[in-house]
Amino acid sequence: MIVMKFGGSSVGDAQRIRTVLDLVRRELPRKPVVVASAHKGVTNLLVALGEQARAGVVDLSELERIHLSIADALGVSQEPIRELLAELSVLLRGISLVRELSPRSSDYVLSFGERMSCRTIAAFFTKNGLPAEAFDAGDIGLVTDDAFGEARPIPEHEERLSHFLSGYQDRTGRIPVVTGFIGKSRGGDITTLGRNGSDYSAALVGAAVGAEAIQIWTDVDGVMTADPSIIPEALPIDRMSFAEAAELAYYGGKVLHPATLIPAIRKGIPVLVLNTFRPDAPGTVITGEGTRCEGVAKSIVYKERQHIVNIESSRMLGRSGFLQRIFDIFGRLGVSINMVSTSEVSVSVTIDDPRRLPEVEAELRQFADVTVERDKSIVCVVGEGMRSTPGVSAEIFSAVAEAGANVLMISQGASHINISFVVDDGDVKRVVKRLHDKFFAGRKALRPIGAAT
Ligand code: ADP
Ligand code: ASP
Ligand code: MG
């Protein structure tokens, strides 16, 4: 079996969905399970509709227009979409009456994008001689905890997904088209895996059925040396290790959701990133095997809108337990830290979600001086062999200086495959551009020069 995941732009309109049908047909001998996102822009629209309902306004006309026009262009029945729109309308009216949008209701609202797109895709496949059936992932075993907005699967999901999906096509003659992004809690509430979470859904499904490959079909030629929307000359990367791809996703490479690699690594399943708009481009193959390439760096990614929290305490000078005390506070309040740098009396950390920052600050102030700096970006240069190659850091930091930016923090992380640092949000695109020129200008491809050591 293989998993074929199609992102929002890959199912963005009728024309793209026709391409999806061709791509799935090509893979029929490998028993594809399709995982699909909402049509492009729909999840953002649902976020807005939830907020409007909270403010007392319900207007589904734009959402209806998008879905019905795609169904019409594909020549499939509007009925399944109309049923879901009616359900959503009741939900939004409820929200507008109580003027309250809880994380639970918000996930329920957001789920409609994937639920509607999968129904249209399955109907279109069926109409074209490829019998298919749409499933909400939570109904076929993707059980999660109830951390709405950022839910994570609970152990039984794997057995249940596998039980349902393994051999499904042989038993029924139909291709399963499974919603990305959503799951269901044990209590039966719809949950979401976080924005961009369909990649993660695909990997969970792939791991559960022991797929031979997980294909992530998107709108660029694979994982690239930088985000091509800001660096048009970025090059596609032929091969990457799981570890490199995981670092890249974690530090902002939006092409993959950060959790995607976890199930793939656990089961050793190759992940392929491919372009629906150019299906014959080679794309990127991500496996457990590390390769070094000429110039060492493979990709430059960045994550904006970070907060730096500086914690200083001369009282704690030389005392044991300083770090533990700090991390306990962040851990207890559920605030995740992206980067850490320490000196004898001070610790700086970066976080991207400031919602509980006031509580964190209040607790830290009981034993330390705290300052917070906003609007910062983490930049991360990824590549097997980064740390062990002399001169790479010097090249990176001279590029940052040439871009006229100030380095505010440098990662002390243990990974051998990345070097990360923090600059001002306002400088980040210039820094990425300068780094990209330094490492990749004039190159046509990233040539592997041997195995990682
Ligand atoms: P999908 O809807 O298919 O999931 P996304 O928009 O989530 O697509 O992810 C693809 C986008 O990721 C690309 O259009 C590109 O702008 C962005 N991106 C960011 N960093 C990278 C990178 N290093 N390589 C490729 N794409 C990247
Ligand atoms: N539709 C969801 C989002 O836009 C999930 C995804 O596309 O991966 O975030
Ligand atoms: Mg995505």
C-alpha cells in the first residue's frame, strides 16, 4: 500500500482534482490510500467564519460558492456538500447565540473543510470509474487526546486504523479517501492536529498500514534549499535524511508539518515530497539514510514572530537546580520552548506562543529578573555534517553580518545537522537571501558527495 496526501492547492479547484485522479490511477497497483486537505483557502475561511459567529454574524455564502462550484465543475452531486453545510450552519448559529467559540467548537468548525473536500473527491473518482469512499479519519480509527487545536493520537489509533484500512481496497473494491487534519477524541468530539496537519495525518495512516511509501503532493518541486515563495531561485533537494527533514519542518519549513516524520521514522517508511503541478519532477525522497552534499548546507528555514525570554538571576549564581526550576515552570504551564542558550547567571529561551507568557513571567520573577523581546525570528541552516565541517559557522555568521543583521541568540542544541540563531523579524528575509546566495548561488543542483558520518 502507499499513502498519497494531497494538500490544499493540490485539491484547490476542479482542474487540480482531475490531476489528482490521474495521479491516483497511475498508482492503483500499489493500493493507494488517499489523504486530502480542504480546498485551498477554506480552512482560513472557516477560521474567519468561527470568529464572525462569535461576534453574532453567520454568512456561509462564500464557503457555499467555493464548494458548490467545484462540485458542479466536476459534475458530481451537491447533496453531500449541502448536508454538511446545513450541519455547519446549525453549529455557527449556536456559536452566534452564545457568543462563545470554545477550542472544542472551533475544531468542529474547522473540520468541515476536509470533510467536504473528501466527499467531492471520492464522488468524482467514483464517477470516473475509480470507485472511492470518503471517510472522516476519526470514524475509522484516528483517535486522539482532547487537546483541541493541537490534538495528538493516542496509542490505540494505530491498531484501529490498520484494522479498518489494511486490505480495504481488496475487500471492497473502493479507494479510501480519508480526511487529513482531523481526528476524534475518545469522547467522540472532532479534534484537529494543528494547522497544516494533513501531512501528519498521512504519516499516521502510512505507519498504521505499514505503507511502502508516503507521498506528500504539494505545490512546489519538493523540499527546497529555501522557501521558494521568498527565494525564487531555491533548488529542489533530491534526498534528505529523516533527521534533516524533521529539523527543517520544526524550524518553519512549512512544506511539512513538524510531526510528520515521527511515524515515518518509527516504521522506516520513505516520505516523498512531490509537485502536483509538475508530477514528473523528481521531488524529494526522505529516508533514514543521511547523505552529505557539496557545501554541506541543504536548506535554510526560518520561523517568525518568536519571543525571547531572558531570565537572569545573580542569586542563583553557581547554585544547582536553576535550569530545572525554569524548565519546570514552562513545562507546567504547557509553553513549549524552541531554542535555549545559557550562561552562568542567565538563560534565554525562545517561544512562539505568548498566550501564557504573563503567568510564566510572574512565576519566574519570584527568583529572577525577566525581560521579553518580541518580533524575533529563528533562522536554521540544515545539513548533514554541519557541525563537523570547519568554517561553516564562520560562513553563516559572516553572511548575517553582510545582511546588516544582529545575531541575538545562537543555539546550543545537540544536533549535528543544524546551526540556528535568532535575528529581528525585520531582518530575516534579507538574512535568508544572503545565506542562500552564499551557499547556493550559481549551483544547478545539490550533488551528494557521500554518506553522512
Ligand atoms: P500544502 O497545502 O500542499 O500542504 P503548504 O502550503 O502547506 O502546502 O506547503 C507548501 C509550501 O511550503 C510551499 O508553497 C512553500 O512556499 C513553502 N515552503 C517553506 N519552506 C519550504 C522549503 N524549504 N521547501 C519547499 N517549500 C517550502
Ligand atoms: N486544511 C488544514 C490547514 O489549512 C490542514 C492542512 O492543509 O494540512 O491548516
Ligand atoms: Mg501543508
